[in-house]
Amino acid sequence: MNTEVGHLMTAPVLTADPETPVEEIADSMLGEGIKSVVAVDDEGRPIGILTSTDFVRIVAEGTPKSTTTVGDHMTEDIATTQPDVAIPEIAERMVEYEISHFPVVDEDGEAIGIISATDLTEYISGMAVRDPSE
């Protein structure tokens, strides 16, 4: 049996309104030890993603964090996946699109989790073998 995204994804995913100040999101990301936040619309559908790499750019550019929002710095044209996608397929898509985080959406397009390159690395190394029945 092929392991699927739903077995390895982190859920629930940290989400934010695009108008949320980046300083608030940085605190949440640091507190939860995660590297991305998914910006969602009023229906919970992903409309962007802000990652730790974006925060490096914010600091490098000297952008005042107290006056900027998630929407100011998020990547808007994002790829998503569904929980039943096989792990080899999502790994190929990460390489193809040169991205390391995919929001996972349900059949209604609502964000239900996130799968990252770190999740795949842990899985391959055997550190995060999870029971598919969970």
C-alpha cells in the first residue's frame, strides 16, 4: 500500500487571515515550532502561504514587522493537494514546483493540513512512521 499525504500531514494547519500582522504570526509559528502559515479566505480555503523563508526576506529587506500583514508577503499562487495523494507523487510535485509546503485541502477546498519537505524527510528516514489508521 502506498502511504498517502493524509497519513503524514500536520493537522490542523496554522491558518491566518491575510490582514493578520506578521509579528503575530511569527510568534505563533515560533511557539508551535512550525515553518509556514496558510492564509485562508472566509470559507477556510487557501489563498496564500507565508513561510519561514518569507520571514528571512522580510528581515533582509528591513520591512517594519509592526506595520505589515500576512497578505503583504504571502505567496498567492499556491499549489494544494488532497489527503489521498500518494507520497511519491507529492514529492515529485515539490521538486517540479520547487516548493517545500503544500496545504492539504478537503473535497470542499478547505485547508485541513499541510505536508512539508520536512515531513517527507522524516518519513523516509523512518523517524515519523505513522499508523495509517490514525
